[in-house]
Amino acid sequence: MSQHRHDTDIQELKTYFTSVIDWISGVFSDVESEMRGIEWGRLFETYHNQPYDPVEAG
């Protein structure tokens, strides 16, 4: 966080957040209540380069 304290806007964070949300939407077709509280950022960093079939994941 300290390395970003002088940033003038949140564009980098917003872009990252959007990338995570887009990845989740591409992997899962349905949203379930059990999906709340999951560390999506960590999962994105680990698995976003692997292709997934939304039918199998959902």
C-alpha cells in the first residue's frame, strides 16, 4: 500500500478489480451465496491463465 500512497487516481486498482470480476464472470455462469467471502483476488492470481469451461465450473 505504501508504494501507492502518492498515486493521483485509482485507475490501476479499478482495472485490476474489473479484471478479477470479468474472470469470475467468465468461469462461473451462476452466482451462489456460497461464493461470498472467497479470496477471489488470490484465486485470480493463481488460476487466471488457465482456461475453464463455465458449464463444468458451474
